[in-house]
Amino acid sequence: MDPFTIAGAIALGKLIFGGAAVISVVGTLVYISRVKIKILVNWFITINHYKKSSNHALSIKKQLRSGKRVIVQGIFDSDGDFVSKKAVRTIEYDSMSSKVQNLHREGIVEYT
């Protein structure tokens, strides 16, 4: 398993076991009615100064036990921890573009 998959799996595991509490713990909570790829990419551009070569820019799609659908987006280290509370956010959404759906079909996307 490559380092990206390991980091993503660890981060996803933290989200699963964190349950609904993840919203209050993982960065800023924002609501976006329809998520588009430009929204995700532009946010990574604004926090690019947190990105180092050993870190991973990830977005992770998850449905919480409460039924809310979220994307956790952030810069994670190779242990799956986010590098700063300012470098991670949780997006609650109603729908997403087909491009975002296709990219997140396996749940985790790495941005390079």
C-alpha cells in the first residue's frame, strides 16, 4: 500500500471512529449547497503554504452516522494527522457536481 493510501486510510478511519464529533474537531465547518471541483481546488490554493513534499492534500467524502454528507478537505502528514487546524475544513453539502462525484467514487482524492 503506497503512503497516500495509508495516510488516507488513517484519516478516514479517524473520521469513521470520530463520528459526528468530527464536525467540531476537524477545522472549520462550512456549508456548500453544491460542491464543484473549482471550490475544492481553490481552497487548496489558498492554504498551499502548509503543503510540504512529505504531506498530502486530500479530500475525503463521508456520510456520518447522523446522515449528514461531508467532505473533509485538508493537508495531512504521512501519519494521517492534519498539519494545522487552519489547513483542514469540513464541508457539509446537499449535492456535488458529476466531476466531484467521479473523483470521490472511492472516497479519497489526493491533489497534486
